[in-house]
Amino acid sequence: MRNRRLLSALALTAVVSVGATGCFATVGGDTGAGGTVVFSNTGGALASIFADTAYKQLAEQGVQVAEESPNNEAKLTAMVESGTPTWDVFYASPYRTVAKCDVLFEKLDMSRIDTEGLDPALTSECGVPVLKSSFLLVYNADVYGDRPPQSWADFYDTTNFPGTRGIMNYAKDAGIETALLASGVPGDQLYPLDYERAFATLDTIRPSARFYETGAQQTQALESGEVDMMLAWPGRAYEATKNGANLKVVWNQPLYYTDSLGIVKGAPNMDKAYDLINALLDVPTQEEIMRRQPYGAANANAKPSDDALLNSFIATSNVTGTEVHRDNEWWAANLDEATQRWTDWVNR
């Protein structure tokens, strides 16, 4: 992949670079007296929501948001290790803000963040949640008709529920956890993950499994009927449904996760980094996330959408006490080993 020269955030006034790793652009008008803050995020639909809400809110205060996507941790590491980071806020998995706290991410001064409405259990020394989501069991209703799957055990049962299975090709995307749930491990006893038990269960669907690298591939597979069931991201399943796929969700043991915000270690615009985090956690941005994407708000003060299709993919509005919570401390300590074991299993 081609490397791109990083440009000083303070010099940004428009889209200044497009390369193999994404785009670096300013949002919100002229820099003005308030200066600039640089946000490395996922791009796509969420970035559009942020531009329409938080970025505009800051622009009214004279602060311009520049963003780069995708949020590449290898690039972040190189920046921080060189001592010259140009990013200020990074959109991260919560277990990465735990694992790299005070290494890639600053310890947060919580007195500078409006944490009203945030669940303290989802906040760490170096990260705060920005949205809530879950890994879902999604199935093609045209295939399974009046005898649909009802649990992760059914997802891993190709005898009684034949058909292709879709899984994202990353250990972190819940293949290991859902295999353990299917094998009978209680949701509150998942961790530490039992690799041998999990991969024994995963072996049962190996001939029927299709592995995907990107969310776009996941959506296409659901739309085309390439897979009959998917261990899915709700946003991608929702998109496929909007495009005509007849998908349903099994609301039995969805695996909750969050996305987080961290301040880059040595961020050049520290004050404005806190301003951006507060704008992203503010009610208007949180409500707009729920109006336009099938995610739950991190801020409990935000009112959910009344869109029935959106809400049909949001775990927080559908579960009946069976939800499972991811252990970010375990993933912070074990991501590398889990990834290697997953890779070995997929490639064997």
C-alpha cells in the first residue's frame, strides 16, 4: 500500500489529499480564530452524521474539524513513536484504548468531558463510548420460512438448519464467542475464551462458511443470497434490508459492543480534542446517529428514533434479558493470540 505524506492539520483548508489509505479533509468552513482539530475515524455514514452535527456545532465556535479515514492504527503508532502526531482524536475499539492507554492514547481528564448519560462501565482511563452496537444472528427469511433459527446453536447446526454461513474474517468479530455460546457456555461465563471448545464448534460449519474482509462484502452477500445466515454487523444487515433482502434477526444472546473515542498521545490540539469529544457525545449528535443508523446511543439522554426498520436491528430495543457483554479487558490482553489462533484455523 502506498504511503502518503501527512500534512499539518493547521494548514488544511479543503480536501488536500486522497491516497491508498483514505482521505484527509477539512469540514466546517474556514479555520478562523478557533483553530483546527483532527479526527481520524471510520469515514462513511458515521462521518457524514458527525459532519452534520458535531462538526457544525464546533464550526459555530470557530473550530474547524479536519478528518482522515480510515482510522489506521499502524499509522497512529508511527505518528506517536515519531513524536510528531498530527491527529488529535481517534475512533477506536474500546479494548484498544485499554491496551494502548498512555502508549497511543492520553489518559483522559474526565473533568473536561461531559459524562452525564454515559455508562461508567463502558468508560476507561483512555476511552469513552460514542455508540452502542451488537453482533447479531441475521437470517434470510425466504430460506427458513416458518422454521427459522432461534439461537447461536442453530447457527452452528447445519444438519437441522442447512445453508451457507457468513462470518467476518477477524477473531474480534465474535466467531469465537458465538461458537462458545452455541456450545452451551453461559453468556456471563464466556471469559477467558476457551479456544479449543470454540474451534471444535466452528469446525462444524467450516465447509458451509464464507469469510468476509469488509462491511461492503457483508452487505453484498446478504443482498445476493450468497449466505443464508450471517454473524452480522447491524448497519450492514440494515443496509441490505433497505436494498431488498428479506432479513430477520434472532434476538437471543446478541453480543454487545461499543465504539470508543480516544485522544492521541501527544495530540497537538489537546483543548480542541476535548471539545470534539464533547460535541460527539452531545445529545444532538447522539440522536442523529440513532435516526440514521441502527445503533444505540452512548448518551442515555438521547431519545431513540421511531423508525421501525432501524429499530428492528437495534439490540437495545429488542432484547429480553439474554444479551451478552463483551469483556474489553480480556480482548485488550489477548487480541494478538486470538487473532493468530483464528488465522491458523481459517487457513488450515
